Amino acid sequence: MEAKQPTPPFDRQTAAQKVRMAKDAWNSRDPDRVVQVYTEDTVWRNRAEFPRGRVA
């Protein structure tokens, strides 16, 4: 079972938890898991590509 994501406003502990969850998701290389720890309006950057949002 995955931990519930912390929500703003973040304190030191919940900010660290959010970062850890993002790193763990990213390292899983599972796109469905990765998108869940980023906001819907996240702007991604991959060298010359700039997809926006979870769908992209």
C-alpha cells in the first residue's frame, strides 16, 4: 500500500516526504506511478521537449 501524499502547506517533514515519494516514483520507471506525484500543470523538460501536464 502506498503512503498518502502530503498536501500543502508543507512543513519540513512533509516536504521531505513529498520529495522522497517523487524520487521513488521516478526511480521505479513506471510512468503511471510517476505522474501521480506531480501536479497536473507540471511542466516537464527533456532536453528539447517540453511536455505539459500528466497526460503528456
